[in-house]
Amino acid sequence: MAAEVPAAAEGVFVEALELFVEVLTATEQGVSAGERFYDHLCEAICRLARMRRALIFRYDPASRRVRAAGAYGIDISQFVGAHISVDLAPITARALRADQVIEAAGDLRSQFPPQYAALVEQPMRLACAPMAAAGRALGVIFADREASAPPLDAAERQLLWTLGKTAALASVARSVATQAENAKQLQQRIDLAREVHEGVIQRLFGVSLALDGDGELPAEARARCASETQAALSELRDALQRPLGRAPQATETTLADEVQRLSRAHPELGVVLEPDGGAVPPSLEAVAQSVLIEAVRNARKHAAPTAVRVRTQRADGTFVLEVVNDGVSVQGGADSPGMGLRLAAFEALQSGGVLEFGSRAPGSWQVRLVVPHDG
């Protein structure tokens, strides 16, 4: 997009850039990097482009779906759990395909899925800006004005297009940060293997050579072997105390919302969250959702469930998550758990907890996460 921007609009772009620096600086200081950033972005769009409301949909790699990421002037809770795609919103397909800001005015109910048509005020003037970078479509920005407002001028279109690119950059930056963290964990595993090999293994190899010799072992050599063995055990203990398991991927939703999503995505499973359970501590949302997803995936793969019941509990300084499904063949016992559950067990260890799974009653299978949490 190469539209020229009047010199008078340069101050607007500088202000937008300063806002992004402010928000990203707050993120580095520990402020939430999820909704908070996109909410600020929506507010900036409304202020700088003279819009009434703004809403951002983006692809969330953690949940592998498109979700509402931020909003200003509109209640974002209306879109929690929404199943949005370019096929259901034609205006988004046009914006992403052309990599341009698309504007529409009048009765726009046909541009949205029927279940959200009531949220579209009639008439209205709507702009859809693509969030795309390097050929990757990451999401879209919706912003609206009064129907009587004038159409977007060249500077406003360029501003919205630029904000969309910047929002896409923010999403890619977080993805790169996640990949860097994964690479760091892999390097930690490599360092552990090298340290164990060069330290523990070499010490024990020397001890084995001494013990493998002929004749009686002198007292001095015996003491040296004992010392080397103790040193090897100490080094191995220190190495194994490091957190090496995979960390659960950060999430911007809740366990209750994830249960609802799974219930809608797989109605045949009967996924239900039992009421009156303990609230999930925010610091444990990621590992709890990871265990839930793996438990449901394991049930679908290794059983024929008609009911998947999810229970939470907080007592005695611990948080407990239980996922129980039926449909397990009683002939020959329950099937073996999938690799996903075994990997989820490492995530539980990272949080200081344990993950148990296995048959608990004829025809049923239980996955149980127990994590210490002092509140």
C-alpha cells in the first residue's frame, strides 16, 4: 500500500508510535502482554482515527483458533468462545486478500455470522484493517463510526493499515519470543546431557576401572572410589534439580472458557465442568488447560466417551483438577495413555505438582492434576 500521507498527518503517526513504545515498555516491566496491549491498541485506534469502537480478532496459537483479543467501546465478553473465520465474515476475507483497509456503510448484518448480527448497530460505517505481515494473515481490526460520518480519507486509511501492521508485528514478536524460550529449554537439556557425560559419567567410569582390576583393592583406592562416587551423586543430584520439563504455553483464556469451547467443538463427548469447584489460580491456568486438552484428546483417541466430567478443588494448600471419562473398553483393561499425557506430566512437575492417570472404575478413566498452591 503506497498511498501518500499529508504532512499534517505526520503528528498522528508519531503519536501512534509513542503509544506503542509506552505499551511495550509497560509489557517489559511485567504488565500483561495479552489483552492489555490489544485493549490499548483499540483505544489508540479510536482516538487517532476518530472511531467510536474498535475490536481486534487474532489467531491464538495456544488454542489454535481465532479469538477476540482486545476491545474498546464494546464489551469483549460477548465474543468469548466465538467461532470466527474468514468464511463467516466476508469483509475480513476481502481485507486480508487485498491487504487493504476495507470500509463499508449501511446495513452490515450480512457481513457477520447470524448469531452476532444483533451486535451490529444499524446503520453504521465499519472499517476492517488487516493484521498481516510477511504474507501471514494474523487477524483483523474492526473499527466503526456513526453512519453519518464521512468516509475515511487517505491519511486515516494509511493510519489504520499501519496500526494493523504494527499489531501483526506484536503478535509475531511474541511468537518469536516463545520459540526462543523453547530453544533455551532445548539448550538446557543439551547442557545437562553434556554435564552429566563430562562429569558424572567420567567419574563413575574411573570408579568402574578401579573396581574391575585384579587383586584386593587398597584402602586408599577404596576411599578414593567412595569419594568419587559421592561426588558423582552430588553432581547428578544438582543437575536433576534443574527445571528441564517443557513449560505450558501461556494462555489468555480460562479453564471454564476452555471447557465450553471443547463442549461446543465435541458435543458428542459431553464435556461438562461440574459446579461449585474451586477457582483455578491464575498462575496455574496454563498447566490446568494443557492437562484438560490432553485429557480430552486422550479420551477421544483411546476410548468412546459419552461423558467427560471436569472437576476442580482447592483444599489444604493444593489445587486439584480431575477429568473423568467413560467409554473405556473393560475387556483387557483401559488403553495406554497417549504421549500427550506423559508430556503434560512434565508440565505438572514444572509447577511443582504431579499428574496421575489411569482407570479408576470399570469402563472409566481419570486424569488427576495436583499442584501445591498457598493462595
